[in-house]
Amino acid sequence: MAQPRERSGSSGTGRKRPGASSGPIRRKSCFFCKDKVDEVDYKNTNQLRRYISEKGKIRNRRVTGACRRHQRQVAVAVKRAREMALLPYVG
């Protein structure tokens, strides 16, 4: 008798589905909330460089781990620092 043929790609290749996770997801804590920062200062360029990619794009909340309030302040501070020529527009 013939064996049932398996589909190619779904036969235990060891790949995970994009939505499947192996365990509980640990959320990143906001750096500014930990330090109890009220306002993000655009003049503190060393701190703002953490939130900019190599190409000069502002990193999103999933990557940086900042809370919504502080991520908005970071975006405004980066834009102000760019306008004052403290940070580059491109990397």
C-alpha cells in the first residue's frame, strides 16, 4: 500500500510560526519612567542617540521600550535637536 504523502514545507522543518511564542513575553521598561524624568530634553544628545537608528530614523516603541508618553517626547526632542543641528537628519 502507498504511504500518504506529506506536504512540502509543513513536515516538521523546525520553523516557528510568526505568531507563536515559546514563553511569556517580557516587556521592556521605560528608561525615562525608571529615572522619573518629566520632560525629555532635546539638548541631551547622548541620550537621544539611543532612540535613533544608524540611518537616522527614530526607532519605534517596540524597539526602544519607551512608554507612549515618553516616546512622543523623544520624537519631538529628536526633531528639535535636528533643527538646532545637534543631531543629524541622516546617519
